[in-house]
Amino acid sequence: QVQLAESGGGLVQAGGSLRLSCAASGMINSIVSMAWYRQAPGKQRELVARFESGEKTTYADSVKGRFTISLSRPSAKITAYLQMSSLKAEDTGVYYCNADRITSTFWGQGTQVTVSS
């Protein structure tokens, strides 16, 4: 199993920045990718950014150039970060950390990001 714990959400004005963190624990050696998703009220959960093996990153078109996903991997730990800049009201939502293994996927509990216009 993999446990994910997010932190860093909050209230920020439009144009501001936030950094989300996701600490992974448990069977982290088998993780093949980590990602951030978000869900706005009344909308489906959507992929924001993904970090895959081989340092490959993928971003939703709506966040390209404003958000950056990165991973820190000191021994026995993995932490995924999402640096968010130039935030817009439409970035508001619950942000979820995701970790994939070959045959299973894991989710964090989510952290609220609210951008005031």
C-alpha cells in the first residue's frame, strides 16, 4: 500500500502563488508516476500535472506555463510538489495527489485551493 498526505492548500488572491506538497509513504519503491488532479464544484476530477518515470512531465493545457510539478526523492521518501503561480479564480478546487503502481492507484484526501478574484 501507499499512503499520501497533501498539504499547502489555502486561500490566495488571483495572481498569487501556492505550493502544494504530497508526502508518499509505504511501498514507494513500486510507484511509477505521481500526479495532481483537481475537482471544482459541480465538475469532474481532472488531471492537472503528472510526473512519470524518466522525468517525463505532462500538464493540462489550462495550467501550462503557470504550474510546475516536481519530485523529491531522498532515501526512503518521495514528496511531490505542485508549484502554482499566476493563479486564477478558475484554479479553485480540491487538489488531490495521486500515485500509480503497475496494478493499482492511490489517492490522498485532498486539499482545498481557493483563488479569490
